[in-house]
Amino acid sequence: MRIWVDADACPTVIRDIIVRAAERTQVQTTFVANQYIKTPPSKYVTSVQVPAGFDVADNEIVRLAEAEDLVITSDIPLAAEVIEKGASALSHRGEAFTRDNIRGRLNVRDFMETLRASGIQSGGQKTMDNTDRMAFANKLDSYLARYGRKG
């Protein structure tokens, strides 16, 4: 089991939570981005920089992720692809994407994209707050307790 992080849009506070969890549970964790992501010196945490380009980091995560892995992303199409491979997906706000909810999430995403393309402003996501951070940390801990090695 590994953790793959879609790091281009991952908030720093969430990165810090992921790093602490990886160290504590000794689960190999890789941050994938098209920019340099500084990671602490660690046997368990690394980063991979991919070339710039649309969905290059996402495609690399899909290529590398395997069944039983956890992918941390707020990118719904990426979540759908890794779920198809048997991996799990968790958003930066602690929402678990599953086979049961991903189709509905894709439909809502596509609908909102259509609205934005037609000039209707949807307001975007709310600012991340302590409730979101706690939800993420709790879901990550729960997942690691079930599937990760204990430190």
C-alpha cells in the first residue's frame, strides 16, 4: 500500500498532515506535481516532478497507482480513474470518493463546468477551515488504521 498525492493543488496544511501520517505509519508516500515540491528528509516521503502540461501529473498518478493504494486529490476525474484501478481516493477536505459516489460527483462537476462555460459564476469552493482539516486528518487516519502498516 502506498499513498500518492496530487500535489499541484494540495494545500500546505494538508501536505503537513500527510507527511506526519506517513512517518507515523511508515507508509511510502509520493507527492506528484509539475513543480518542485519540497519534502522533508524521510525514508517514507518522496516527491516526483513531472513535465508541465495539462493532466501530466494526473496521468502519472494513474500510471503508478495500484489496487489498495490511496490517492489524495480533489480532481474528480483523477479519482474516478484510480478507483477504476482498485485504488481508493480521498479529497483534501476528507471526502472519500467511492465506486458508489464517483459517477454522481462526475455528473455534478460536468454540470458546473457547463454553467461556468456559459458565463454563470458558481462561486467556487469555500476556503479550507479547521473543520476541513480535521475531517481530512480523521479520514486519513481511519484509512491508514485499516490498510497501512502501524508504526
